[in-house]
Amino acid sequence: MPPSLSAARAFEAAARTLNFTRAAEELGQTQGAISHQVRALEARLGVRLFERGARGLIELTESGRRYLPFVREAFDRLRAGEELVRGSGRAAVLTVSVSPNFASKWLVPRLGDFSKSHPDLDLRISASPHHVDFSRQDIDLAVRHGDGNWPDLHVERLCAEEIFPVCSPNLLQSGLAICSAADLSGRILIHDRDRSRWRDWLAAFGIKAAATEHGPVFDQTALAIDAAVAGQGIALARSALAALDLIAGRLVRPLPEAPPAEFAYWIVCRKSVGEAPKIRRFRSWLLAQAKADEAALAHGVRPLIRSSA
């Protein structure tokens, strides 16, 4: 016989929060009840699942870490079965984790389209600069920026990226022509977090770092792109985050040079829910949006503009 659902749920909540008191609050039980159920589960398995420390601090043991994915998978399958049999009478909740930059420049402007197409999905967006820990956070799906090497997760690439300069079309038409990367040294460059990104990009074209010593520095890529839209200078953008502004004509690319970015955006979730209906629907929508961007930009919705001044 499998362990009781209440004991498994107590273990999962305690493992995710690493705190019996918070697990009890989440499940509407007492701290003593959670502790009792976990001890009963440990007795059943014949191993310790947690190391208990001072002031209620707990940590998973090696046995606990190995056991947790199986418990999470069991609850994932139960939730998927519930969504399958309850039909369309109730909205399915889908919780998605993305970075603040991806949320503001890529996802949020498109959500109206998704809501109209999928009114039965109750979407919850969590924006965080950190990669979600699926073993400890109640997140269904995430969009991550990285190399895609997460073997414990279901992973599908959303889009590859290139890196290139962008600016307002008005800014480009108001100054000296930009015909090569060397011409950027006479313009205001907008920096993302530090000056190293522009420095490395220009160095690939044989341009020394002196060109990057000036210009505003923003701590978010989205802010740097918005500053470029506002005509404050030339930003170094990744293609996914600049796509909507390029398609709308708020930004243009003064140069064709666009080396590939080191990382890409990936859609990730736990393997046990990779084919759940709500996951598949949102993933398909994300991929369709990325494909539409790629097609629009490839067909030159807004061609490069060069100043003749």
C-alpha cells in the first residue's frame, strides 16, 4: 500500500518550504500534525527524510532528496487527472515563472491575445530574475534564459537570439551616418548593467574600449531598450526582447552585424507534467508567437534605416 496522501502532502510541503511551521500554515494544520505525519512516513520508509536543526530549521537528507521527485510526480499526475475529468466547467490555473525583462518586453504585451484565445485558462505570472526551483516552488512552467542543459526537466527551445545595436529611427536620422561598427564610437551608447557587453561586442570588430566609456547604465535590459526607444542613445539588444519594438517601428537596426548570443530562451517544466493539456496549450502559444516574430523580422517589416546626413 502507498503512504497516505496526507503524509505525502505534509512531506512535500515541508520539503518545499524547509519549515514545518510554514508547511502547516500552507496546509491548514498544526506544526505538530505536520511533524507527526513526516515522522510516520520516515518510520514507514525506514529512513530519515529531514535533518532537524536548531530553531525549527530543517534540511532534506539524501534520502529525502531522492524521494521528493517521486512525490511531486504523483501529485502532478493527480492534478492532471483532476483537470482531465472535471471538463471545462472550471478554469485551470497555470502558474508561469519568467524574468522581469522577458515579462515586460516579450510576454506581457501579448497576454491579451492569449486570454482571448484561451478564456478557460487562469494565467498567473511570477516575474523573478532567478531560475525557479521546481522542487520547492508551486510553478507549472517557466521560460528560462540559458544553455538549455537541465536534464531533470522537460526542455524545449523557444527562440535562439542574436545581439545587435538598436535605436530610435529619429535618432538615426538626426546625426552622422552609421555605416560600420566604427561609426558607433561617435554616438551615445546605452549600457545594460555594466559596460562590458558593449565593450565585448565592439572588440569583435576591432574597436577599442574607449568608445564605451560614456553613456547611461541601466540595471535591466528592458530599461536599456526603452531608453533607446525614447531616443536617448543606441542600445545593444537581444533579438527576443527587441522584437516587438522592431516590428512596430519604435526601434531600427542601424547595422546588419548580429553575432549569435551565447544563450537562448527555453520553455521548461517538470517532466511529469510536460504533456499536461494546459502546459501543451501555453507552450504551443509561446512557440507560435516566437515563430511569428521570426517571420516578421526575416521579411523586413521595418528595414534598416541609414542616415544620409
